[in-house]
Amino acid sequence: MKRSDRMLAILLELQRKGVVRAEDLASRFEMSVRTVYRDMEALSISGIPLRSTPGIGYELMEGFFLPPIQFTALEASMLLLGSDYVANTFDSTYGEAAHAAQEKIETIMPEQQRKQVQQLRDSIHLLNLDEAFHAPNVTESAQEILGLVRRAVLEQRDLSFTYRSRKSSPYASEEPSGEPSGIRNVHPYGLIHLRGIWYFVGHCTMRNELRQFRLERMESVNLLSDTFERPSEFRMHEYEPEQNFHQEVTVSFAKEALPWVRENPSFYLTNLEEREDDVLATLHCRNEQDILQWVLSWGRYARVLEPQSLRESIKVHAAFLVEAYREQESSK
């Protein structure tokens, strides 16, 4: 990197972060701390208003702003592609902001560059998984819930809502008392968009622990006036849900189903072993209800080996299916 480019990059880093230590700048731009000192001195001599505080770092004096940055065609394309994705994925408030940002970026670009950017945008399509799986359009109610959760995260306000847990679904073998759809009060810390589905992470006061909630299972959502302090050690980009997949399930598949199992695997699939007479699938999940629906979808091609409780649950559902079709035939 040329020295002039590096010094501009240092200015951008200072403007973006506020206060930066010389050691951090040295690590960021892969140079020595002594070189950082020389660059900062050169910037100061050139008239850039810098403040240096021993033990804290460098910062730009209040009121200093860099002039507008000229984007390359590729840089502008990446920004516009990103805003396209935001506009199509987030709630209407963020979607409108993304469209407004697109218009501002396009307005300041020269005509020739605008043509280059449009050509690049026309050649790349970020396919949302909602589109890939032909998911229904997001309802107005879902948009409203996403907006409320987003506000709660930004304003650090409590959320109250009714939640439909997985155990309360029609595929659950029983309804645990007090668990399925109670009112939750949660301190929301951040949002996750995964495979076309929105979740949020927060501290559940009912369980007194960090939990993950799927927005489409939330009902009667209320943004409360009570506020909270997000733990200083919490980092959303470092968050990983607890992998408490301790329940092992084994399923025997007919060999002719193997290509389709590979093409449509369960999220909980951990091993697929082709044997002489069948294919052995090993899955690890929180509880057997997590994969009951997936196993049922394979019909006669799948047979649960373990645990016995899941085998019994499959039998019950199969008996209901047989009876339902028998009643349908007899009514004709």
C-alpha cells in the first residue's frame, strides 16, 4: 500500500472509530508502531487536527470531516447489492432507508460509472431463501413484529409476548405443563437472519438465561417502557446458540432414497453411512420431536431404529393417517 493510500485509510479508521491506539493501527495496516508515529506526525503537519492522549490513543478533533469519498464502480456495486438485499429482507422501515441510500449513491455517480454499476448489478442476483423455497410473502403482522423487536434491541427496552414453543406443535407427543405458550418477558440483545427466518437473542426472565426466539412463533407482542442494560461482554457477532443436541436418533433408509436424503438432509443429520442393505442416518437433536416431521416426510423409505419412544410416536401418527384415509374412502 502506498503511503498516501495508507494515510487516507488511517484517517478513515479514525473517523469511523473515534479513538484508536497506535498499536491497533500498526496491527490493522501491518506496519510498525514507529511508522504509525511518523504517519501521524505527517498528517498533523499537513493540517489534519489530531489529538494524541498518552495511554489512550489518537483521535480527530471535533468538527473535522473528510470530503465525500469517490467510489469505484465495483465498490458502488457492492453497496447497492447490499442495499438491494436489505430492502428485500428487512422490515419496511429499513427497506425504505435502503432505497433512499441507493438513490443518493446513484445520484452522485458520473453517468459512465452509473452504467458500469448497473451492468454489474444486472449480472449478480442475491437469491433470498424465501424466494428459493417459494415462501409466502411476509405478512403485515410479521413486518410489525420485526419492527417492534428491532426497536426493542436499539432502545434496550423489554419485550412481552406469547410464544409457541416447538413442544406445543401438533408433532409433539405430549404437552409439558407450563411450557408451551406462556407469556415471556425478554431483554432483546440482537437479531439473526438465518435461512430466510428471523430470530432474536435475549435474556428470558422466566428462565433467567440467554434464549433464542423465532419471530414467526411470537404473538401478542408488546414493546414495554421498562429498559435494561445489555451486558458489556455480549457481542452479537460472536454469539453461538447452545449446541445441546444430546438426543441421538438412528434411521434406516432404503438405498434408493440415498440421493434424495443427501439432497434434502435434516439440519440435525450428523452422519450418513451406506451399508450393504440400507443407509444408516445418525442424527443429534434436542429432543425427538425436532425430527419427527422430517422422518414422517420420507414415508415407507425411512424406518426409525432408535430411540424406541420415537418409533412408538411414528406408529401413532401412521395409525392416524391410516384412519383418516379410511374415513375419507368410506365417505365417498
